[in-house]
Amino acid sequence: MLTMRIDRELLAAFDAVAEGRGGRSALLRNLMQQAMKQVADAPQISPRAQSAGNRVSITLTDAEAAVVDQRAAERGVDRAGWIKALVRRHVGLKGAVDDGLRNAVAPVRMQLQRIGRNLNQAMKAGNAAMMADSRLQIDRELRRIADMREDINDQVALLGDALRGDLSFWKVAD
């Protein structure tokens, strides 16, 4: 048994196509078989051992729903996904990070790490130049590099937290 929710317009269009192809079930079965052939080489993931079976229903005002929708859109998730992550934050469970966000943030984190390594190399070179009998006055520049390196390390740590699903990512005022 498979159940899914789709809007009326999509269902009407599907029914119009299914009419000459044996009906909804036959067309859906055929589409699923075709889809499975296309992903035959994809890795197989075992079903969850324990599925979530406790449903909670809430009623929101139009204003509350608009705020929830806006916050969900900012995070790149749907309304239900954002609410689940918020609830998990409050009960102390880790929130999952959306794959789209993970794919967008991971390269930024890697680039910041590369820049941090370059700054470390610049610091080492600057310190070596100061130790030699050099008349260069680079103290101020080395302090700026050290400040930049610290800022980059902070940003790398924050991005790492977001990628690991740190719940501070979902922090909102109580």
C-alpha cells in the first residue's frame, strides 16, 4: 500500500493520462518500475528500524503560519520539516541538516580552511623574517593576519557545527 498527497490539478492530469493506460494503479506501477530501472545502480539504504509513528496536529493562525513558512524557506525545508527540527531542538535531539544546505556549505568550509592554512604559512614566514636581522617592521601586519586567522577558524567551526546538525543552528527565542 502506498499513500501520497498531491494537489487536485496534478491528480486530474494523472487521471487523464491513466485513463487510457489501465487506470491509476497500472500507470503508477509502470512508472515505479521504470524509475527503479533508472536507479538500479544506486546504493540501497536499509529502512529505519524504528519509524516515527506519533502524529501531532497543531493549528496556527495565518500570521503564525506565515512566519513558520518564512523560517522554513530560509532553511530550505518545508513547514513540517522545520517544525520537526524545532521540536527536536527543544527535546534535546539532534536536528538533521538538509542535504541542499550541506552541499552548499561544505565547499565554503573547505575554502575557509585553505585560506586559514595560507594565513598560517604567512604568519610563519613573517615570524621568520622578524627573527632574522631584518629591519622590516611587520608587527602590525602579523597582528592583522593573526586576527584574520582567528576569525576564519571561528567561521570554520560554526560551519562545521551547522554541517553536523548542531542545534544552535535552529535556535530561536523562547
